[in-house]
Amino acid sequence: MCCNGKSWGGCCVHKVCKLLVFVGGLNWGLVGVGMLMGSNWNVVNMLLGSWPTVEAVVYVLVGVAAVLKLFGCKCKKCMEAHTACCSTENMNEQM
């Protein structure tokens, strides 16, 4: 995993997926805390509850983003960013 400060490298799809997974994770954390406190802290539902179809699309997009992050992006731009990151990490380990 790239930890050298270049973790936002890659294509636009990769960046959007990373953002959606982050937002989805925060939302699930708030849902859990809200359940423990006896309230509803589902931010997606709070923002889009009056549009159930749009709310469902957001959940589907977060799920698709998670699957894409799981398998990784194989486009040229992401592969170059990964190669650059790995070569930098290897150089840091050798020093």
C-alpha cells in the first residue's frame, strides 16, 4: 500500500471510488453510533430521504466503488502511479 503521501494518484474513477468508499464508511460508522444512542444518524437518508430512488442510487454507487477498490484499477494512469509509489517505498526501505 502506498503511504508516501501520493495516495490520491491515479485516474479520476479511482479518485471518485476512494471518495465514495470514504463517505460510505463514515456514513456506516454514524449509523452504528446512532443506533447505539437510539437515533438515526444516516446522513445519506437525512440528505436524500425525500428522494428514495436517488438514495438507492447513492448506496449502489458506494457498493460499486467498494468492489472496484477491492479489485483495484488496472488503467495505465493507476498502474503508473502504483509503480512510482512502490519504487519510492522500496528505496525508503533500503535506506
